[in-house]
Amino acid sequence: METYFLTDTGKVRTHNEDSVTILKNSHGEYVLAVADGMGGHKAGEVASSIAIDHITSKFNKNDSIGSNADAINWIRDVVNEINDSIFEHTKKHPESKGMGTTLVMAIYTKDFLLFANIGDSSGFVMKDKKLYKVTHDHTLVNLLVKSGELTEEEAVNHPRKNILMRALGANNPISADIFEVDKDVDGIILSSDGLTSMLNQDQIERVLLNEANTLEEKVIKLVRKSNLRGGTDNISIACLFNEEGR
């Protein structure tokens, strides 16, 4: 397996509120995670860091993530624990009131592949030279599309497209959408909306399919292209690819 992750401030924001990681244990089990914080300087980045730090600590405490069912319970536990930690931080630091974070995760083992998300950070798989989105955005606009009040085309540039319906630190209780995915894929891609708001799925796919580039070069190119198109938000990407598949 080949992995690479990168986070970039973008061209408009003055600081980076995203956090990202890729973890691996001795059993060859991987956890990838991207968190996109909100709440302004010294609030959004705190929320996203709480999420990623907690995932890292919890993953490192266990020898193995266990079975598919164990992993689903692990995700549910970690989401609730992160949410509690963010609310606890806000109680102790009133100036950070309103902070929160999205979260998208993938757990990949020799036996299964799971995705989980809260908010509008995205999870994709690459299979047979085609990029597929696994997760569903928890946004007002996506809700309006599902209800038939907006078309996909109208949603792209809708003025309220960034309004979240679910985020860690904003909803209590909280739950993540969890997706069980066939593990026979060529790659896994997670990103904050700083990528997907600048590049559409076809554009992302073309970069990832360029066999002349290494995985690192592809991720760097995605960030660069996002910045060339405006870079209006922080951009974070985490990828895991079969070396044959990249």
C-alpha cells in the first residue's frame, strides 16, 4: 500500500483550520481521517485537532481494530468521545463557543473497508479507473437536492451551499453515517471541501489516473489546481492506493 496526505491553507484564508492523518498498525490496518474545523482562528483548528488527536490516541491504544462489527462500534465511540471533548473545551473556553468540525474517516483492513462522515468532507474510492463518491454531504443544499427542491446544477453555485446540517461540536447527540464498502478497490481518497468546491469529480479523477505521477505528485497537483482555481478554503487530502492501482 502507498499512502500520502497533505493539508494546505489555500489562497484566501490566513490560517489552516483543517487537520488530517493516516495511521497504520502492525496488523496492516489503516485509519485515514480528515477534519475541517469551523469557528474562526484558534477555534476551528482546535476542534479539528481534537478530532484527529483523539482518533490517533484511540487507534494507538489498541493492538488491532478488530472485526467489521468492532470497527463500527469503534467509529461510534470515537465520534461521541470527540463530540464530548469539543463541548467540554467550549465550556472551559467560552471564547471558542460555536467551534466545530466535520469529519470523514476510512478504516481499511485485509478483511473490510468502512467509511464514516459527519459534515461535508468527502470520501471516495477509485475502482476500475473510475472515481466514486461514497459519503453524502450533510448540508442544507444537499437536503434540498434530495427533496427535489434544487437540481444538482443549481446546487453547485448556491449561495447557501456551505451551511452544514451536522457537525461535531454543533449537534448533541451526534451520529456519523457509516458505509460498508467492498474492499476490492484501487484507492481511497478523503478530502475537505476545499478540494471538492474547487474541482469537480471528473477533474479529481483525471489527476488521480495520471500514471506518469507518483501518489505524492498527484496529491500535490490536486492542491495546486485547487489553488489555481481560487483556493477559497483550506485544502486537505488523504489517500491510500494499491501500488498496482495508482
